[in-house]
Amino acid sequence: MSEKTQTDSERIEHMVTQYGDSLLRLCCLYTGELSSAEDALQETFLNAFRHIKNFRGDCSEKTWLTGIAVNVCRSYLRREKRRLGHLQLVSGEDETEQIPDRAAEIVYDDTVLREIHALKPKYREVILMYYYQEMTAREIAKVLGLSESAVTVRLTRARQQLKVRLQDWYDN
């Protein structure tokens, strides 16, 4: 093993220690399943290790890793959607109705988190990164490849939707 590889390994090990729990929480909130989140986290750090040489330091390690994790979770959800669509075609039944709301049943026991998970992905991801990863709009913009103003608009719209969804809950 070369000295550079050892340095990269040590760097990834530090990232796992520093950001692992936070990224696992994000992946869990994103996918709605602990086992899927664990797989996504592992894939995130494998991708980070493979591409550590490409990390230029234009953003923080946390921002870089969050971007990888979000992309991994998006891919997971796309694969899951395709798999469910295939099951529906094969069985002729709507399998999506038979599958419980994983977010509510497995991960969340909280009304607010259920409502966040019910948002469209483009709104859910900015809320999760902003409030649960404590990222700034600028960092989120880098992760998602958007302008900072686009992130701000998505945050505003997501908050408005959550306010409407949670109004009854707050009134009780």
C-alpha cells in the first residue's frame, strides 16, 4: 500500500467517525428504512473512498459527503420505484398500495417527520439538509447543483406546504 492510499484511508476513516451518524440519519430520513439507509451509508463511503482524490476542497467534507449520500439515496429510491413498477406489471396488482408507508411504520413515530417524508423529493431533500444536517442554503446549493436562490425558494415552498399539512395537528 502506498503512503497516499494510507493517507486516503485515514482520511475516510476520519470522515466515517466525524460524519457517519449524521449521514446515517439523513439516509434513514431519505429512504425511510434503516437497512436501506445503512446500505446507502456504506455505498456513500465506498464512493467517497473511490473519489477522494477528486475532492478539491471547494466545499466542506460534510457538504461533499452529503452530496454523495443524497445521490446514493436518490438512486436507491429510483431502483425501488422501478422494482415496484415491475412487480405491478408482473402481478397485475398495485403493489404500492400493499406496501406500508415505510417512513411512518419503520423509521418515524413523529407527525412532523411523516409530513416531511410525504413532501415531493425536491422539497424533502432541502428540508432534511437544512434542518437535520444543519447545512446552509449555499452548501445545499452546491450539493444539489442549484443556485442559492433556487434552494431558498424550495425551502420556502416546503415550509408553506408543511404549515398547511400540520395546521390541524397544531390546532389540536
